Amino acid sequence: MQGEFSVCQFFLDDSYEYVRRFVTSEEAIAAFKHYSTSVGARIGTTKRVILTDGGDSINLEWCFGRGITYPPQEKTA
């Protein structure tokens, strides 16, 4: 059985790499967590990680220096 989620990481030179394609939501979340906390993410060579669904809509986005940018996080008072 094939899943519908994919995870992609983007680099400083605007190149990108799909690190998971058409996997389950559980596998996609695990990969997203891994790549958004990797050495590259911590030092800035990985500048963005996204998790998309089968319709190519972004479900999660992480950006270097900003953290999770989508979905927007509620601000607490």
C-alpha cells in the first residue's frame, strides 16, 4: 500500500531533494522531524523542509531561523 505524503528539503543554493515520496502520514512526520532537526538544519545548509499531501498542498513547513512556519502557530498572550 502506497501513502500520499512526501517530504522535501531545500538547500542554500535553491536546490532541493525529496527525502520521502508517497509514504504514510506517520513516516512523513518522522522524516519531517528528522530533517528539520538535522545537522544541516541546525547550521543552516538546509533552509526549508516541507511535508506535502497527495494534492501537493503543504501540510507542514519549517524554515531555518524561524522554526515551524506552517501551519501558523497561535501566539500566547
